[in-house]
Amino acid sequence: GDILTIFKKPYHPYTRGLLGAIPRPDADRETLKIIRGSIPNLINPPSGCRFHPRCDYWMKGLCEEKVPEVIEIEPGHHVMCHLYTEEGKAYLAARNLDTEAYQQQVLSMEESAS
């Protein structure tokens, strides 16, 4: 997606983390998002999704083994994340986790950015 859309609707968890780590003058220091782990080695990147070692939504056995496919969330806005694939949704459903709640978080970020 274009830059404005990515800022308003950051579907990828790592993008959300990065945006949450940006200091804002009107926010408390304690509200900054901390992305766990270290930046991956660019010469020898992690297997599967390159962001899985630092992702709060890492799905064991999926994210580290399989590169996510490109999913078009809306016209011109794509994401590479297992959360939005049928396989990822099945993984979460098998563990009684709700992808809708996660997607609602994304939508609430859009409303607060407006």
C-alpha cells in the first residue's frame, strides 16, 4: 500500500510494532512498543517469515517454516503474514484464538489515526 495507508492500517504485526516504537510528544514514555529480540542477520535471514523471531503473533511450526504468501487485504494494500492466510486462520482456530479480535485492533488503530 501507499505510505499513508500503511500508517493508517498497519496490518503486518512487525509494522505495527515499528509504528508503536515511534516516540510521540503527546504520549507517555511507557506507551512505546518494545520489539523483542535482535534485528535479524540480513546475510543469513531466519527461515520462513523473516520477522518471526521478533513477532508477538508467531505461530510455532508455521511462521518459522513457511514464507508467507502475499495477500491483498484491500485494493492496492498487500501484506505477507500468516495471520491472513487460511492456514494461519486454521492454526489460530485450532488453539481457540480469534483472528477477528486481532483485525479489530488494526481497525481501531485506523480510527485513532484519523
